[in-house]
Amino acid sequence: MTLTPSPELQAALARISRSIIADDNKREAERAKADPKAHKLSRVIEGKHGTNYRYTSGGLDGKGRSVLFCWSLHRNVAGYFLGWREVYSKPRGKRGAYTVKRDQWIARKAKWRAREVAHRRAASFLERQACPVCNHPGGAPRLRKPCPACGAVRVRDGGDINPPVPAQE
């Protein structure tokens, strides 16, 4: 038997939670305005905009996860535009949801600089993920799965890429 709280209690808890988050954001904004350089990676964005951002795709990593390189469209409370990487993992189980990991945060004063960093990171990531044998951009061969273009296979001995072996006649 599961106990569900009443709708009034749920609404009260939601109000309290929103109030706590708003207070935390207000304190973070005050600290960032006092010392912007120390709080340049603050993820609090004031105003009506919220956290709007754009991204460029980096394709799939070696584990089949989708990788995006993002930048914010509006300044944070310290006056910086943010950039970061998002990695979307596949859902697990029947009702699993995608999990998102955000890391590699940067802060830039100009929006175009944050955008350029994201594009540069995506290009570098795609280059590293290309097949070293045929330079196929579809991703480096995964363990025991051949490259779709040339058939090269990654083996377990140190992660080397072995080119396909011609058929013996």
C-alpha cells in the first residue's frame, strides 16, 4: 500500500520548494554582482529569458551516447555567456528515461566566443571519433563492431584498430 499526500499538501510542498530555489538564486545573484569573476560559472540567469541555449552535435561517442556542445543565448548573473557539453545516455529498462550529464563548463564575455568554443569542441570530437583507417565520420569502430565503410574492427588488446583482413582464397 502506498501513501499519497493530499493535493493541498503537495501544493504547499511545491510552493515551499519554489521559494527555497528562488531564495538561493537571489543570494547567488547578489554574490555574483559583488564579485563577477569569482562567480562567472554561475548557472543563474535572471529575467524573463530563463536558460535558452543552442547546440551543435558532436555525434555519438564510443559508447553510443549522443554528445552535444551547447552555449547560452543570455548572460548569467555575473555577465558571462556559458558553454558546456551534454552527454545523453540511452534509457535503461522499460520505463527508463534519458539521462543527461553536463560538464566542461566555460564562461565568455562575448556570445560569439562561447559559440565558437562549442563549434571547435564539436569539430575536434568528430575528428577523434572518425575511423583512423578510412576516416569515415560515422564514428570510430566500437569494440567488436566493424566500421560501416571499411570493416576495420577495434580489438581488446590495447584498443588498437585493426584493418579488415582480406579473405583467403
